[in-house]
Amino acid sequence: MKTLRSVLAEAPLVWLLIAVPVTAVVHHVLPNAALLGFVLACVAIIPLAGLLGLATEKLAARVGDAIGGFLNATLGNAAELIIALVALRAGMLDIVKASITGSIIGNLLLVMGAAFLAGGLRYPVQTFATIGARAQVGMMALAAMAILVPSIVATVGGGKFVAQSVNFSIVVSVVLLGVYLLSLVFSLRTHAHLFSGGSAGDAEEAHGASWSMSLAVGVMVAVTLLIIWMSEILVATVEHASQALGLTNLFVGVVVVAVVGNAAEHSTAVLMAMRNRMEIALSVAVGSTTQIALFVAPLLVLLSLVMAPAPLSFAFAPVEVFLVLMATFVASILLVDGKSTWFTGVQLLAVYLVMAITVFGVPA
């Protein structure tokens, strides 16, 4: 009973879980109502992603901020990864690339902006370790370069390089995965103190009522399976829904799918910032970004060789490259001094809004 009250208090959107069975019924009983099925699937994934983040938080309360932030970022990205894998298997490579772009700019600008705004409204100035933040942004710059180079060459070189870009992407994917593994050693072992903050008492207060290890793991497994189910429906209806709404696949992937998948990061990063635990808030927001860019994207490239109708490459559309570069540039400027205010959050949210409007205006 105490755990149930804790869930209701810390996951106020849990009542939206009613959308899960409703989505399943609509998808199977009304197969022609693709738009309704798509909307319901999006609604269903939001509380599932939030619940996944909450369960990870409870597990993280036992292991500290550094590992806790990593766990939350990893499980928080599960929704994006699952959606991307389902789309990859269906051969929707444009949706996959757009969702990668959307996850990167969504975490860097929308999630971090919301966290800075919410935290800044309670604390005039919030501080965080600059070395850890710079290391994260540096990895993002590496990922942006990995996307920039093949995309420019493919655009300039034409079809000849497009055919070679797959081999290039495989090599780059291995490099990025290697850097990501080394970043885990840096952030979780050799320099873990740069990514942690607060005392054990603060952590207990931040995470609220404790869960048992078995409960936290059980919730994670159950929610992940439900996200896979809802993602199957989401991908199955996305093309019909985007046509009905007059939206491009680029906008659906960059904005709609990314916002839905980022629900877990949103809730956790904002909650931690409101409790002035900026190291873990940044670890979730920026850590999720680097994980998408240096782990999820390379992993999808390698998996596409065996599970997709055609291989995925790092040759992104010019607008996607521009969005990633600008998001990395803006975030690096605003993180460099190790301080944030509510207006910093407003600036990040404004940049994200401008980018979303830009993507909406890009023709199909």
C-alpha cells in the first residue's frame, strides 16, 4: 500500500496506463483507425516511459548519483531504442534517423531546458561540475562530427559515396562504441566524483520511498515488454497517421517520437533539478544524449546489417545534421561556466521550439 501511494505521488501520469489496453483493442478491432491507434500508442508510451524511469530511480538510490544517472539514462533511452528497433526491422530508415536526431536535440535542449527552468524557479543559481559537463559535450561533438562528415560527402559525392557510406558507418560505429565504453570507465570509475553530488541522506530524500530490488527489476521488465508492444503499434500506424495529419516523417521522428520517448528523462531530470541535485539531472539529460549518439546510433547501424531490409548509415539529411550541430553548439556555450538559472532553461527551450518549427516547415 505504501509503495502504491509512492508510485501515485511520484508518477502522477500513471493513470494514463489505461491507454495501454485501449490502444491494443483499437488496433485490433479498428485496424482502419490508424490515426486513433497512433495517438493512443503515443499516450500509452508516456506513462510507461515515466514508470520505467521511476523504477530505475529506485534502483539507483542504492548505488549513488554516478551509477544512478547512468542507469536512468540507459533505461530512459529504452523507449527510443525499442521504437527505433521496431522501425528498423520494418525498413523505415528515415524514421530511425529522424528519431536519433530528435532524441539528441530533445535531450540536449528540451529535457535540459525544462530541468534548468524548473530548478531555477526554486534556486536563483544552480551549480554543477564543469569538467564532467565538458566531457559529455566533448563526446557529443565527436558524435556530431561522425554524422557531419559522411552526410556532407554523400551530398557532394552523389550516389557513388552513398554506396560506400555503409562501410564507413560500420567503422565509425566501432570507434564510437569504443569511445562510449571508455567514457563509462571515466564517469563511473576513474573520475566518478565529478559526476556525483549530495549525501546519502539527500539521495534517500530525492528518491522518496524505497523499493525492493526485486520490485524495481520486476517493474522494469514488465514495463519494457509493454513498451515493445506499444512501439509495434506506433510504428505500424505512423505512416498512415502522418499522412492523415499532413506531417512529414521527418517531423514525426524528430519531434513526436522523440518527445514521447523522452518522457522518462523529462520527469527524472526535472525532479532532480527541483531538488538542486544538478549532477544527476545533467547526467540524465546530457548522459542520455551521448548515449543515443555514441551507443544507440552505432548499435542501430550494426544491427541493421542483420535485421533490416537495407543497411543504415550515418549519411543523414542536411537539416538533421544542422540540428545536431546547433544543439551541441548551444549546449556547450550554456554549460561552460558550470552555472544555470531559470533563464538558461528558457533559452534552451526557445532554441528547441525554433528547431521544431523549422522541421515542421521542411517539405516532404
